Amino acid sequence: MNIADLALTSPAFGNEGRMPARHSAEGENVSPELRWTGVPEGTRQLALIVHDPDAPLPRGWTHWTLYGLPADATGLAEGDTGGGVEGGTTAGRPGYSGPMPPEGHGSHHYYFWLYALDTELDPTPGLSREDLLAAMDGHVLEQARVVGTYER
């Protein structure tokens, strides 16, 4: 297998950098622009999970699940799904839900995980993070992440 070194970045923030307020639930609650390179050969679809493991709940808080992205995509424009299917957040709502950590809880880390898959997933909307991870099990060719931070 030829691994292409999948890489994920955002022009809105550097890795481990503070996310702009416009991408938070305090701001415009719009997803940041994302860019990626190095999609491995054999990729049939891409998927994205945005998760905050610092949230004071068991298993953290999922802010976005997006799947069914075309294998030849190279990124997402701000506020765009790129034609992908949106799953549910921890709150049970579909779509992007920006950072909103509890006040005084310190800086939270928002992991944007991009997955290159060797299969096409069922395009049923509303999959939770757990459902999406189960559907991807055994099909991840490569994954990459960029981490943003946010504090209130």
C-alpha cells in the first residue's frame, strides 16, 4: 500500500492555535475552512469528525460529523459541507456546532480528524460519532488531524 502522508490544516488557525470567535457558538457558529493534501491511493471517500475530549462529559463532546466526502476533494470552504452528509452532534442536532466550553473551564482542544476510507459509507444522515466510527472500522486507510483551541 502506498501511504501518501495525509495532512490536514486550516487557514483560520494553526495547529494548537486559538480558533477565531466567528467559528464558535459565541460568534457566527460557522465551520472553519479546512484544507488537506496527500489523500492515499485507493481512497473511495473521506469523513471528518470534530471532537472536544476536554468537555466535562463522559467521552467528550462531538461538534461535527461529516461523511461521504468525495475522495478527490482537497478541502472545505468556510461554512461548507463539500457535498458530504452531516451527522449528529452530542446534542443530537445535525451540522456544525462551534466551540462553547463552560466559562472558566480553561482552554479546550477541538480535534478535527480527517479519515481516508477504502469504502463508501451509507449516506444516511444523522450518524453519531460512535455510529460513524463503527461504520469506518476496518476501512481507514489513513487519518490526519489539526487541533484548534478555544476558551471562554
